[in-house]
Amino acid sequence: MKFYSADRYQKVCEANYIHYNNVIKNLLPNARVEHIGASSIPLAISKGDLDIFVGVDSSDFEKAIQSLMTLGFREKKDTLRTTELCMLESNKNDNVALQVVVNGSEFEFFLSFRDKLLTNKSLANMYNELKLSCEGLSEEEYRIKKSTFIEFVLNQT
């Protein structure tokens, strides 16, 4: 894994987020669209990718996924897929992923994790340290360490 300091990727991610937020809201006017992931945390180290939370009602979930695919996204392989979560990745080589989530589901933890890092600088610093410790690891090794950290953060009061 290779990681970048915030000054090397966050401006591009913010511009991409503004673009996709507008496009998604036009396509799915009732969706909750929020910037999540490391690029939403000031000074966070990242792989340089953009993650966007797209919250929809359960009755609109599958239709929303199909609609988002018309924007040049495909279902991400080797990730958790349920009746309440679907991860999509861009076909455009712009390093953008959508987490399509049923509103009110357990998968709103993406928002909780972001909010905890935004309000606790110590946790944000620990996240940066974790990422630095993963330089050179495989994607799978990184995911395991990151998942453990996310559980730790979500259990903080």
C-alpha cells in the first residue's frame, strides 16, 4: 500500500466530491450524499481515493444501485454485499467509490466513524499512524488492520 499526505490528494478529492454530489443528487434527489473516508478528515493520510456515502430508503436500494451504474460505476468485487450495502467503484480511473447504504441500517457506521475522527484529534492521529504502519502491506493485510481500528473507534464513547 502507498499513502499520501493530505496536501497531495484532498483538494482533488474535494473537487470530485462536489461534482459527484451534484450528479448523484440530480439522479437520486431523495438520497443522502455525504463525503466519508480519509479524504473527509482534515490532514488524514490516504491512498488518495474518494469515498462517498449514498443513503437511500430500503424500497429504493436496488433501483438506486442500477441508476448509479449509469454514471460509470460498477459493483466492487470482493467486498461485502448485502440487502443494505453495496459498494460501487468508478470505471473512470478517478479513484472514486460509492457506499450505497439503506438509511437507518447498521452500515451508517461509515458516518459514525468519520464523525468520531472529526471530533477526536487523537483518534485521527492514530488512524494516520496505522496507515503509515501499513506502507508496503498487501490490500488484504491493510483491510484487516483497518477493520480492527474501525471497530476500536466505533466502540469509543
